Amino acid sequence: MDFKEQIDINRLPEHIAIIMDGNGRWAKNQGKFRVFGHESGVLSVKDIVEGCVEIGIKYLTVYAFSTENWNRPVEEVNALMELLISTINQEAETLNKNNIRLNAIGDLGSLPKKCIEDLDNAMQKTKENTKCTLTLALSYSAKWEIVEAAKKIAKQVEQKEINIDQIDEHLFASKLTTSNIPDPELMIRTSGEHRVSNFLLWQMAYTELYFTETLWPDFRRDHLFEAIVDYQKRERRFGKISEQLN
Ligand code: IPE
Ligand code: IPE
Ligand code: MG
């Protein structure tokens, strides 16, 4: 049952997005505090990034903190921010050595100052890297992002830089925080929840969705490879019929 061997390397998704869910339940199952689950989840992120690099995935986007997550108990929010800062600082050099570019999307200005600074430094340090782009979705909400894009376009119309007829999907996508990355072909959500929780709503218009019961801290590259094998068995028709493909 070696999933890596089953992957067709010529038909890899270029971009995989992941909703990393189940840290709290994973910790609770062991009688531990939720934050222990978040810490363990960092090991999964590292293994998945390595797994992506190993097989040649160009873009990986992980949902690390949603706008809605600000509503969690303040101790948990603080612990997550601390963990984010320490992880960025510990991993920036390794990312750089492995030719991985760090990127971030979301309402980054709402993060603690230290977090913004360290994130900026790590992004700056890795900005020329070309092997893989790792995007962290932080204080991210798709509805927020879409409203922001609409505001930018409205402003351009107001200032007569563009006229209304020029607004199309391409222009709209260029105003999103993901303007420099392709839409994901595959989205994975762990922990058995079957929802998208305000993640990449525009970008996932035609994404293949993969749900697994595995909790995020248990998710390793072999689970990723299994998801890719499943993805490669699917027929992506984009509204056409089977016979029209190829
Ligand atoms: C995902 O795990 C991590 C974040 C949302 C930050 P959860 O913390 O949501 O874990 P569960 O879903 O409560 O088990
Ligand atoms: C989604 O997980 C956000 C992240 C993984 C960062 P949540 O655990 O916050 O989502 P809901 O509340 O179950 O929809
Ligand atoms: Mg959750």
C-alpha cells in the first residue's frame, strides 16, 4: 500500500490547499490541553511541506488561523500566536535552505506586531525561492478577501482608472490576496468535518475536495500521497461531458 508509487508524477496538482483541522480533539483524546494538539500539528505541517517538495508540488496553502478563530478563548488565541511566531523563527532558515518561498494571505494587519515583523522577515528572506511556495492563511476569511477585492475595484472605477465593462473574472482574481498563485486543484480537510469554513471560496470554484477522518496531528505525507492518488482517479469535466475530454 505504497501511495507514493501510485502517483502519476505527470499529473500532479500544481496547488494543494489544506484545512488543518482536529488539533483540539486530538489533544483532548489524550487528556491533554488543546494547545498540545496545535504544537503537534506543527510537526504535521513540516512533514507535509517536505512531502510536497519530495514529489514536486509547486504550491501548498495551509489554513492556519481563520478570522472566526479570533473568537476562541483568549488563552488559546495567544498560544496560537506564540506558536506561530516561534515556528516561523525556527523554520525560516530551513525553508530557505530547501528553496521554499514563504507567503501569507489574510488580514495580516490584525496579527500581533511581533508576528507581522517576523513573518515579514521570513517572507523577505525566502522571496527568491522557486521550488515550492508555502502560503499560510492567517486571520484569513474568504468573504473578507472578496469584499476587499470589490472595494479595490470600486475605488479604481471611482477614480476612472477602469470602467465597469473591464471588470471580469480575471480582473477580480487579480485583486485577491492569491493573485500570484494559481487556484488549487485539490483541497484536503482533515478531522471528518465536511465544510469549507470560509476558506478560498472564489479560488475553490472548481477544486476537487477531499475529506479524511484523520486528525491533523496524525496527518503525514503518506496521507497526502493517498489524497493525491484519490484526486488522480477523478474525472475533472469542468461542465463538459466525458467524451469531450482529451
Ligand atoms: C485546527 O484545529 C487548528 C485551528 C483552527 C487553529 P482545531 O483547533 O480546530 O481542532 P478541533 O477542530 O477543535 O479538534
Ligand atoms: C477552520 O477550522 C480554520 C482552520 C483550520 C484554521 P475551524 O475548526 O476553525 O472550523 P469550524 O469552526 O469547525 O468550521
Ligand atoms: Mg476545528
